[in-house]
Amino acid sequence: MIKSTEAMGHENITEFILLGLFSDEVAEVACFVVFSLCYIVIISGNLFILLTIRGSRLSEQPMYFFLSYLSFMDVCFTSTVAPKLITDLLAQEKTISYNSCMAQMFYAHFFGATEIFILVAMAYDRYAAICRPLHYMVIMRRQVCYVLVMASVLGAFIHSILQVLIIIELPFCGPNQIDHYFCDIFPLLKLACTDTSLLVIVIITTAGMISILTFVALVISYIIILSTLRTRSGEGCHKALSTCGSHITVVFMFFLPLIFTYVPMADSVSNDKVFALFYTMFAPMFNPFIYTLRNSDMKNAMRKMWCRDTRFEGK
């Protein structure tokens, strides 16, 4: 089932087959139900947070300003992968065109990288709020927040376009079966009709090490923040600890599977698929709960906004 066309002196395939997660039909039907419910929770939960923040005074605070963008990125990031994953679970032919594959890879890396940079911005915001409280409003004024978001988008775009440029220069003339449930750079490198060992090293050195260094920097920043909080007491300290705890949980849930994927310890794509599920499906699904269940500001804003709307509709 390989279609081909003449391009750049190579016989390039124009269609890939995604092997997906399972070959067992019963498991695929069960996963179709589970992942469909997960996707509904991701969309509704993150949009709920986004609308709550945008419709309340929380949007004036830098932390919730970034959280609204993080929720939006979660929706976009998962939507590049989940719909195809879910429909393929019941499809006989799990095909994706070459152009669609490149687009999926670009947008997955773009939204995923933007999310990483926003998490860094959120850590910087918490550092400024807790370690430099007297200068916080100057450090994190609204113009700075917009600059940080735009820098996140620009950095993610550069990262993503480089990944695509690497792949489109490679010839694909042989097998077209991708052992994954979405188009990503390592499974595609395995299909190239040329030696890609140097490219693998380059990608591990760039994407992998950037993930590790970002993760380490975030952990160190939160250690500094938590050590600063130990010297304080009162309700404000407890609230800050709760907020930082939520941020740290999200960082670990997102980064650890990402690091295991882009810094492979062994040639195991099946494990990559499992790890990828964590940062493409499970982390975006749990983020709304992590940021709301222990956050009194979010719960109060939700109560005021949505209960008010319900009472208004009842009249």
C-alpha cells in the first residue's frame, strides 16, 4: 500500500500507515471509549479554566494569565494527536498523507514546545512573587507577560520548523509503516532510506538536552522557592505552597515522559508510544483538576462566574 512520486531524485512515498497502539481489536474498541472520554474531559476541563479566567478578575494576575494560555495550549496540543488516534482505533486503514504527517508533527512540536516555555514563564512568575515580592508588580507587569508569551510562541515555532526541515530533506522510498499513533521525528527517521544516526544524535542533543536542562532548571527554581517559603509562616505561605505544589506536579507529569521519549535509553518505540500517551493525553487531562482542586482562587472564581450565570438563566 505504498504510493510514490518522483521528488528530489528519490522515490518518495506520499502516504504513511500508522500502526497505532494495539493490534488487538478488542483492546482498540476499549481504548476508543477510554480515549474519547479523555478527550472530552481535556477539551471541557481546559476550556472551563480558560473561560473562567478570562471572564473573571483572575486574568489580571500574571499566574492566571499564563495558566489561561497553558490551558489553551493543552487543548491545541491534544487536538493535533487525539482525533486521529481515536478515529484510527476503529479504522481498517490507518493511513495519513505525507503532507498531513508533516503538518501533524509541526503542530505537535509547536504546541508542545509552547507549553514547555509557558511552564518556564510560570516558574519565573512564582519566583518573582515569592522571592522578590516588593518588586513583583514591576517585574511581572502586563507588557512583560505578553513578551514572555510571544517569546514562547517564537521559540516553539523555530524548534518546530527545524524538526520539519530535517524530515522533508530525507528520502522515504521503502517501508511506510510508522510504529506509532502519530507522526513524530524518531519513528520517521527509522523509515528514511539513508543513514540517520548522526541526525538522531543531533536531535537527542538538542530536543532531548533542552528538555532535560529545562526540567532541571524548573526543579532548581522550585527548590529555591520552597526554601524561601520555609522561612515564612501564615496563610499566605500555605497558599503559595499549594500553588507551587500544583505547578511542580504538572512539570513532573509533562517532562518525565517527554525526557524518556527524546532521550531514548534503548531502541524501544513501544515504550515511546506509552510515554507519549502521558504528555499527549493524560497530563492535559489532569491539568484542570490539579490547578483547581487545591486552588481557592480558582474555585471562588468558578463559583461566582458559573453560579451567577446559572441563577441569571433561572430567572
